[in-house]
Amino acid sequence: MSQVAVLLADGFEEIEAVTIVDVLRRADVQVRTLALKDKSVRGAHGITMQADGLLDQEQSKDWDLVVLPGGQPGANALRDDPRVASMIEHQLGQSRKVAAICAAPIALGAHGMLKGRRATCYPGFEDQLRDAKLTLEPVVVDSEITTSRGPGTAMTFALNLVEQLKGKAQADSVRKGMLV
């Protein structure tokens, strides 16, 4: 069974985080939300979520996918946390998947992980995606890295992740069940 970590920092974008977790769980993917500090994490719009665990306790596990929701200042916290950088470097070093949406691709760009890769992000953060080949597509997959633009693309992004982990038939089944 696929195992996915969704990282939550204070100021995360609620639509993105909840959509990703919900859609992946509908596809029978095991998802753990991991907080950077406290299990109680406050979103960018004042919605508080209770994380399943803490990054310190679970960052060394072998994840099939690590997902970074956007939002501010959450994306900055992900970018600036050395544990997040280390976890993502480990993922990519093992040819495992990483996905980031909205402003969160800056956590990849800051560490040179997008160099020469196709990527997208929320408008205004492009300059932080150093040496990436920027596109305006809603979802971009380049090898192990998937990026997306923002809250409005969260459903498409999450369904794309289902397809990568569980195949097109499972993604289509979830899509149909949600009337997407």
C-alpha cells in the first residue's frame, strides 16, 4: 500500500491540504499529515487541523510520496526548514516522488531541486523556482516531481497523484465518485 506524507506548517493553504488528504484517502492511499512543530496546525485562513504526527518522529520513513501544500507563511516555513530539505533530498535520492502546490515549490527551488525541470507555481513565486523551466499548466509532472498552481488546481493535482500512485482506473473511479 502506498504511503504518503503531507507536511503541515502554520500558514498552510487549507483547501490544498484537505483536498490532497481526502482524495488520496478515497483512493485507499495511506496518508499521514506531519506537522513541523505542534500537532495542532493553524492554516492561512484560520482553520486549525490536528496532524497525525510530527515531522521529527516520522521524517526518516520510506515514503512513496511527500507532499507540500502551499499557503503563506506555510510555504516559507517549509522552504526554510532544514528537516524538510533533507527529507526531500532523501526522497529524490531514492527516486521517490515529491509533490508541491501553490507557493510550496519554493521549498524545492531554494535547494536547486528544480534545476532544468519543468515546474509551475502560484503567480509571483516564479523567481524562487531557480533554474526551472516554468510553465502555466495547472499540474506539471517532471520525473519524480509534481507541481501545481494553487487552490483552484488542488483537485486536479490530487487526482493526478492518485493516478501516479494507484493507476488511471483508480483515479477515474475516485473522479467519478466525486462527480469531477
